[in-house]
Amino acid sequence: MCSASIRGVAVTVTPRAVEVLRRALEAGRMDPAQIGIRIGTARGLRGEEVRTGFADAPEPDEKTLEISGIRLFVPGTLAERNATIDVADEHDRIVVR
């Protein structure tokens, strides 16, 4: 497990999630030194759904994590709840627990 602290609050990113996120950067031909991955959540029909996208900077309410050479921008609410970013077995989909 990879963990990052944001002012004393931990977010865990599993090794599988790091690999899926790294592949997304490579597939999009994004330079991880300049582009990060935004991880957000929204209420959907099946509960909380995770949405990802590329971004060059965090939004005002987001925290920046550096994990294994990848920058992640996560909402402060995920950081506050000590979330774990993982991968669902189905289709290598990013999930938050």
C-alpha cells in the first residue's frame, strides 16, 4: 500500500490503483511532471461513483498527493475520511473506499 499524508490525514492508494493510474497517463501521453489526475466522486444510481480526469492544477477544495511519481488531486472530503483509492476487479475501474 502507498500512503500519503495531508496535514496529518492519510489517503491510501493501492499498488493496483497506482498501476492503473500510471497506464492512464501513458495512454493519454501525459507527462506526470506536468499533469496530475483528478479523482472525484459523485452520487450515482449505484451509490458513490468515482470520476477521474487529467488536470494541471488542483481546484481550491482539492488536496495534492504525490504517490510513486504521480500527482493526484483529491477533494478534501476524501482526505478527511482517510479514503483508500483502489481498483475494482471489473474492468480495472478506480474505486474509493
